Amino acid sequence: MMGLPDGWRLTTVGEAGRLQLGRQRAPRYHSGTNMKPYLRVANVFEDHIDLADLKSMHFDPEEFERYRLHDGDVLLNEGQTPELLGRPAIYRELHGELAFTNSLIRFQAGEGVDPRWALAVFRHHMHSGRFKRESRITTNVAHLSLGRLRDVEFPLPPLGEQRRIVAILEDHFSRLDAADLAVTDAVRRVQGFRAAVLQEAFRGSAAPVRPLLEVATIANGQTPKGLVENLTAHRGDGAVPFFKVGDMNAADGRWMDEARFFTSKQVAARLGLRVRPPGTVLIPKRGGAIATNKKRVLREPACYDLNTMGLIPGAELESAYLWHWLQTVDLGRIADGSNVPQINAAQVREMSLPVPTKEVQRSICDHLDAIGDQVARLEVEIAAARQRAGTLRAALLAGAFSGKLTVKEHVRV
């Protein structure tokens, strides 16, 4: 931060207040006579503390006093994704009597520092990537150590100026928060609209209801021994795409495109790896991928792994119709309850769906595709509004440290 306004000075976080890591969690604290609720990363969002899922652990009375939160304490996420590292919020007494764990860092403002100003500084450091530059990455999680945080710069205007700027920021942010609530409500309504349209398309149909086994072939995926060493990342002439269950997350919309791995027809034949036709609808068969509830369609002949199941439409069934109907199916509800959830072919075969004529199926798909296009456009607009709001928040925070932020500036999302 260069060129601070007159009367401001540049200090460090460690000089501006007191820093402290929270209490470490350990099995010996999971029970005891003095169980107390605490905050962790999952509770601390940007300028918001969520009390919906509080955990508790045992504290000796003296130890609880050491980690008990006080009104005005600013909490920062010690470990997060790099972009959200240092995500801060202020604790208030109305949140209740709480402690905090070592996944959070507490900042207690020193003399001449308003906690709300400290919050603004930390939000700016998060949005500008300043905290990210101080991070250390372990297992895909960024960490912000006390030592590195202590030396981060902290701009400090006179106390009255801090309060003036904070009041302006809060006025702007209150309008942005209202806009964000409207956007969140729009997302909820769009999602509800999509679900209602899908349900209406298949509910009360006069078409005969048929078991899936009568109109489609259930084809489990394969990962035969010797396949891995015969996979390549390059598509050659006559190469056959090979999809893994995780590729469903990378795919967008209906289609399974852009395979990461390929094999040859000769290798597939030698290993007994069956190549499935275009139009096969893929669903996750085993493990945590089931919770994603993704369904994708093969655009070209391809193979897929043993954690994936394919539904190959028969002569009476349009692939697009089958895919749309599957959007009404919660895969988690048909999975078994074992530690590793799994969907069995027998469960899928017994599922039933209305099967009108293929002409009617195509008409239904055309209608659902048109609605889907409208919903997709709305989602793009909503995402753009959220991005604009995020950019504006960052700009307001940056403006706060120029000394030029005024109440005349307007917030538009």
C-alpha cells in the first residue's frame, strides 16, 4: 500500500493488535464435565458467523477463559483455499459464549484501532490476494501462519477517520447484501422452476409405465487388468475415449466430451473392454460420486470405468428423453446404505418410467431443452451479477484505503 493519505501511518498487523491461535482439537477433549461450544472454519464466513452447526469440546475453566471469545474479536480463517485465505468476521456477544479452534486466528484490536476497521483491512487483504501471497500450501489447503500474518502491513488512519470510512463501507455493503439476497432468491426460484418443469413433464403421463429393463440395457463399466498401462492422453487415429467416473464433474450439461484418456480398438478387444454406443447415458455407480447426482450422455462410441454405469436406450426410447427423465431421479436414494455407497444394476432395472411414442418423447425433449436454454441464460445472468457484486466489494475496500471513499458513491449490481 503506497501513497497513504495525510495523517495515516503504516504499521503491521502484529503492532495493531494481539494475535492468537485457537485451541487444538484432540480426542481427549471429545467428552468431559465442562463441554463448551466453539467456532471453526466452517462457522466463519466473510463478515458473517454461522451458528447453525456448532461443535463442542471439554475445556478446563481456566483454559476456557484463555480461548473464550470477546465482543469485537476479529476471527480469520487460518486454513482455506488460497482465494479465501484469511476470510474474516467479527464476533459479537450476541453470538453466545463461544471458544475457537486453531483453524482460526483471533485478532484483538489495540489502542486506537476500531475492530470494524481491522475487519475492513483484512477483507481488503483477502480480496486483493495479499493473504494469498503469505500462504503456505499443504494438501491443496493454503495456510496463514501467525508469524507471517504478524508482519503483514496494516494502514492506520486516525480513529475518527476509521469510523467515518467504516460507516460509509457499511452503508454500501448493506445495499450489496440486499442485492445478494435478491440474487440468492433468484437462484432458488430458478432451481425450483427447473425442478417443477421436469416433474410436470413426466407426472400424470397417459403413456404406459415400463420398467427400465424393458426399454434399456444396463451396462456396467469396466477397468480390466492391464488397461491402465494401455491408456494415453493423446487421441490417435481410431482411438477410443475412456472415461472415469470423475470426468462427469468436468463435463458440462448433457454431454461427456473431452476425454482425458484414450485406448485403441485393438487393446479394447484384447482386454474384453466393451465400447458403448453414442447416446448411452452414464451415471456414477460407486462411492462419493453418487452424491453429485450427475448424469451424462456419450456423444461418440466410448468406454468407461467400473465406477460408472451406462444405460443404453432400446428401440422404443430416445436417449434425450431418458436423460431428461433421469434428472428427476435422486441417485442417492437408490444407493445402498453401506460405507461405500453403490448402485446395483438390479436396482436400476426395476425403476419405471412413462414411455410414450418416440414422436411424443421428442416433443417433450424439445420443450425441456427450450426451457433449459432459458434457465441457462438466467443462470449466466445471475453468475454475472454475483461477479459484479464481488468486484464492487473489492473496489470499495480498495477505495477505503485511498482516503477518497465518500457517501456520494452509489452501489449498483
